[in-house]
Amino acid sequence: MKIVDVISQKGKPILSFEIIPPNRGGSILDIYNVVDGLMNFSPSFINVTKHANEVEYLENGLEVNKIIVNKRPGTVGISAALKNRYNVDVVPHLICVGFNKYQLEDILIDLHYLGIENVFVVRGDKNRYTFREFDEHKYACDLVEQIVNLNKGIYVYPTRYNYSTDFCIGVAGYPEKHFESPNLEKDLDNLKLKIELGAQFIITQMFFDVNYYINFLDKISERGINVPVIPGLKPIVSKKSLYNIPKSFFVNIPKELVEAFDEAKTPKDEFNVGVKHTIKMIEELLSSGVPGVHIFTMGKGDAVKEVLREFQNVF
């Protein structure tokens, strides 16, 4: 079912998770071990992230060969496996970086054949190792437009037939702005463009102060954006993560949370601090009338399960 229909029909907030494919050489059993424990909380859908191809150099005898490799492959396969194993809606990520529009069209066709109705579109992160494909989309809005066209039967590669897909498209929102944007206003203009082109729901980047989400809703409402905005949350359960997450995701950590971690004496104390803060955020979000809660698992489920035990029968 399309995510926007799930939200409108369920009658109460929805719950969803995001998982990360295992590293190349890993097992899907690692994913199952996490998801098995989370299905007890009746998620409405599961996001599966997509990762960019990278350039690597491998020694082969006296030669050094340049190869293009994806260190976390399997997004489409994992999405199909989860859909089949748990009978749950899956929402695979699609990214622009490292894929040209013809490759993306092939992926979309595969997803359509698998009966997957929802996709989540992001540009994708870039670094000095990221492989840049010829004719790849520069921005997420370009990929949104491609999917909307495919929903109309317009293919980027000329075809004899023009069968239409019917994807529901989600995009990312950044309550504290995307780190590459010069300011929040410009970032919101870009978000509005994605909605105007046909995106139907938003999942936010993680944040750790509910006020960021509330202010974000006010600002997008001023711009006429009225699609569902699902807040994205990540439990921080160690002091190491407390300092690493801002480096990777460019988010602020509230003073009171930092102080609580400073007072923690043991790893168990740190775990409890993070769980307690996430529970408090969900309570505040639910009281504000959110359409649902989306939790980034980062491939781990213990903290998520501990948090959600406080919300039995809420979602």
C-alpha cells in the first residue's frame, strides 16, 4: 500500500524503521536478526538504504586495477526479501550519486515488477572515493521528476511500449538544513520544488530537540507544503555516538542530553540516558499530532526495542 494511504487510513500514528544493508560479504541473517525483534511492534513499513558506488584499487600480481564497487549492495534484494518474509511494505532508497538515469530506470522497473509501491529519493552523499557516473542526476528533484514521468509511462530510454508505474515518492527533509545548503530558507525552497514535482511524503533527518521539528513544520507550511512529514529519530546510546553523530549528520545535540551523558558512569548508564531521551521525544511528538515516527536502527535493534516497549499499542 502507498505510504500516504497507510497514513490516512490507519487512524493512529504509524511506526517505521530504516535498516542498512550489510557490508559486502555479510549475511542477510544479520538483517533478519534485527527485524525479527522489531516486527512485534507492527511497523507500517521498513526503509532500506542505498549506498553509492566507490572507486577502489586492487593489486593483481604486478598490476593495480581500478574497480567500481558497492560496499553495501543488496537494497533491491533485501527489500524483496523483507516484503516476502514479513509481509510488510518496504520503501527502498534511490540515490542519484553513482548511478545514471538509465540504471535508475532499470532499478525502478525491477521494483515495479516486485510489487513495491513506494520509493524514497535522496541525492546521496559524496566523498573523494565516490564514483561519478556519466549522465547521473545532479539533484534529488531530477530523480523525483524521472519517477513521476515513469508513472506517466514516459521512459528515459526509448521504448516500444509505455506501461505506467505507480510509485509513491518520499523525500528527505532537514529540520536543521542540509549541511551543503547556505541557509535553511534555500534548503526549504529545494524541498518545495521536490513536492511540486510530485513527491508525496517527507521523512526528516534525525534531530534531538523536538523544537527543530515543530519549527520545520511551521516553515514548510508557510511555503504551502502540506504533505505528511514523518519525524526521523535515532537513539543515542553511547558517549562515543554522542560526539560522532554530529560529525556525520551535522545535527545539534541539546545541552541537557550532553550533560546527562557526562554524568553517566557506565555503558549501561549511557544506554539508559539515550533510551530515556528518545522516549521523551516520542511522547512530545505524539502529543503534537505527528503522522508517525520513523526510527533509524543503524542495523541494531536493542535500543529501539527498549524505547518502543513504552509505546505498546500506540502505533
